Amino acid sequence: MKTNIGSIDRILRIIVGLVLLAMVPNMPWSGMVAGLPQGLWGWIGVVPLVTALMGWCPAYSLLGIKTCKTRTAT
């Protein structure tokens, strides 16, 4: 797996993942946020965190997207 996620992309993924994980209920009650159970938002938040930590996104690979800088030989 080659890295296909740049540093800005990683930072944004970490922020989004943490925000989604924060939506997991910490209180004794549970509820719905935007029509989805709060616990589901937590699981969705794991995806951007894992891809940011790995530096590789499978969707980017399939679509041929690369947000990291490539080094050129000099």
C-alpha cells in the first residue's frame, strides 16, 4: 500500500473522525442525530481515523486520487 493521503487530508480526517466519535452518547440516554442512532456515528467516525493513521484510503485507490505530494527524482 502506497500512501495516497496528504498531510492536510490526514488532519481533516482526524478532526472529522473525532467529531463523529464525540457524537457517541456518553450520557445514560441515547438518541438520534440526523436520523441515525448516535452509536452508528461513532462507528462511521472510526473510518476516517483509521485511514488517516494508515495514510492510505481504499476509495482513493479505486478512483485514482492522490492528495499527497509525490517526490520527483533530481
